[in-house]
Amino acid sequence: MAKGDKINFSTPSGFPEFLPSEKRLELYLLDIIRRVFESYGFTPIETPAVERLEVLQAKGNQGDNIIYGIDPILPPNRQAERDKSGETGSEARALKFDQTVPLAAYIARHLNELTFPFARYQTDVVFRGERAKDGRFRQFRQCDIDVVARRELSLLYDAQMPAIITEIFEAINIGDFLIRINNRKVLTGFFKSLGIAENQIKSCIGIVDTLEKIGESKVKQDLEKEGIAAEQSQKIIEFIKIDGSVDEVLDKLKHLAQNLPETDQLSLGVTELETVIAGVRNLGVAENRFCIDLSIARGLDYYTGTVYETTLLGHEALGSICSGGRYEELVGVFLGEKMPGVGISIGLTRLISRLLKAGILNTLAATPAQVMVVNMQEDLMPTYLKVSQHLRQAGINVITNFDKRPLGKQFQLADKQGIQFCVIIGSEEAAAQKSSLKDLKTGEQVEVLLENLAEEVKRRLK
């Protein structure tokens, strides 16, 4: 760099950076999510940010979104050397784009150290090579849970997922939401009953999954481009638009399964869906929190059974705020044995960005401090330090102002950071073992004995 050239210190496109008030909100939400996850027995793990490329591509997942060419060994000034080497296969590396594929590799690596069913949660950062735009990031935090078993996994684990989603979003208090549930076997079985070829079904499911984004007419067009006859396309549209109460939709699906040809897989999907719904009800999830939506497919290749998407009512344009599903073969890709799993994911960075912009959430105060001990005179600093420690030992977050400045300026500083109370101790107060406690929200100021200060602050914080 030539002398005098300015360094571009702007944030790289698509990589978020948080102000203290935003980061505190993220940590607050993470704490809620973690508490709910752990209440269901999920245990934390962490997987590397970098995985072997062949691991990430094990099921043909998100190839367009993988950020390639990440070498954790060579420094930046030797990156070109790595690029020229043309590393492929087990040596090529990339940043993980989700948590589920790395989880499968993690289980394969630690198979003999884990207890099954293995229920884990992760709140790691993931990376996607997407076009950066409003609400879409190349780096974002995902909060995932998955349960993986050897050979068989009860459908009641599928039923637990809506219960967990409900507890999290009710605790966050973001308004009314709806968990939309489907089963990929229902879709696959219906497509088979229409005579659609096996090799066309996967692409048909992917097209159905775009219904909300592109609309009914475009879905028909895309299905017909895949070689699906107009009559079949119409039947698919009619099928995925089946609605009504949960029980009404189940009854309609059972009726179809009894009257269409080759419906073994459709019948299996309906039975699984019925079992999951019964479990959701037994877990106490309110009826207005979930429904059956036959248009929910989830685009990822590895989903095979139950699938979920969660929508914030009145803010449907935000898209899914929590999604996931069941998979049967993902872990088996690495181990060669059947290891079914089910999980959900909350893209927390995206969610916070969308909810803040919509005014559904607000940032927290810039500091966790609840009290500022102001600096009236330098010779009383030993008293200020002792009082600050006394408050902290009582569980109160405190900033001690070490800089002497006008009292009004100190109040302004506290108020700007969202600190509610200021403790004021001058010579007379120190001699009498008293303080003045000022509430910056109400303007009220009261005199309190130092020995009662912590109790009084706690009482007023309630």
C-alpha cells in the first residue's frame, strides 16, 4: 500500500456486525433458545467452521451456496499456491453452510463415544455464498437441534419439534405464529399415484416448495417444463391446496389413499403424519399454533418424512422463521448404516434482522448495567469502589464512573446507555453512610442508607 492511501475498513458485503444493543438482543434470544433446548435434554456440541468439501457435498446439498477454497493451513499470502494446486476430493475444504451435514460427519467421527438417540443443539455461525441483500447474509448464526438414532427413531421425536418451537417463540413474545407440518412421503406417494416417474418426483417436490414465492400459475408452468402433463399439474395444485382443520385434512388424505392407485407410500405418510399430530397434541401445543400444509416440502434433498415451516402471522413476507424435518439416510452416507434423524433450525441472525426491521423486536440497552455510581469527588473513590462491589455481590450490574465530570454529564452518560439508576455519594452522604438514588426514568431521587441500597435498587428494578 502506497503511503497516504486510505484503508477500506468497511464491513465485507454480507457479513454482519452488531452494535452493543443488537448483540445484547442476540445473547438474550440465545439464552431463551438454549434454556428451551436443554429443558428437552438436548446437549451442546460444536463442529468446525471448515469441513472437507466432499463432506458438505455428500448429499448434493447447496452446491451453489458453498464458499469454497478455504485452507486453514496456508496463510493468505500463499492462498494462490493452494488454488494452483487444484486440490479436490478429501483435500479440498469449504466453510459449512448448515449444521446438519456437519452433524452427520461428527456422528461418524465420534460414533463410539456417543449415546443414542443422540440429541444435540448447536448455535454456531454458518456461511453461504449468497448474493448479499437485505435480511440475507453470507455469515449468520443458526440455532439447531437434531435427534439421531441407530436403526429406528420414534415419531414422537418429530412431535417434540413443534412443542419446542412453540415454547421458544412464546417466550420471545413475537406475536402469533403458525407451525405448518407435512410429510414428504405424502407428497411422494401422491405423485406416484398420478403415474409420475420416480426420477421426476424430486424435482416436482422442489417446484411445489416454491409455491408461496412464485405463485400457482408459475408452479404449473415449471411442472410442465419438467414433463408433467397439464392434467397432472392441475391435480398436484388441487392436492397441495387441500385445507381445513387438522382432522379434516387427515380425513381427506385417508380418503385419497383409499381411492387412488399405488398409494402404499401415501398411506404410510398419512399414518406418520397422524402419529406426529397426536404427539403434538399430547405435548399440549395449542391447536391454533399448528396446521397441516401440503405445500410444505423443504427443498433440501435429505428430508424424507416429517417437514416443518413456521410463519409469523401478519408478517408472512418474512418467510419461514423456523424450519426442519426428518431424514433417514444422511448419516448413513458416512457410515453405511441406517441412522434416522429429525431436527429444526432457526436462522437467528436473519430472524433478528427481519424482526427489528418490522418493529416486532426492539434492541436492548447498550449496556447490561442497571446502576451507575457517579463520581462526585476523587477522594471518595474508595467508597465508590466498595459500594459498587457491594451492589455487584447482591446480583446488580454496576458501572463505576472513574472520570470526574459535571453531575449532569454523568446523568446523560447513564441515560444514553439505558442505565436506570444513579447512586450519588458526596462528603455528607459518605459521613452519614447514606446515598442518594436517582431514577433516571421517573426523575425521582430518594435518600437511602448504604446498608439498604442493594435491597432498594432490587425493589425498584422489579
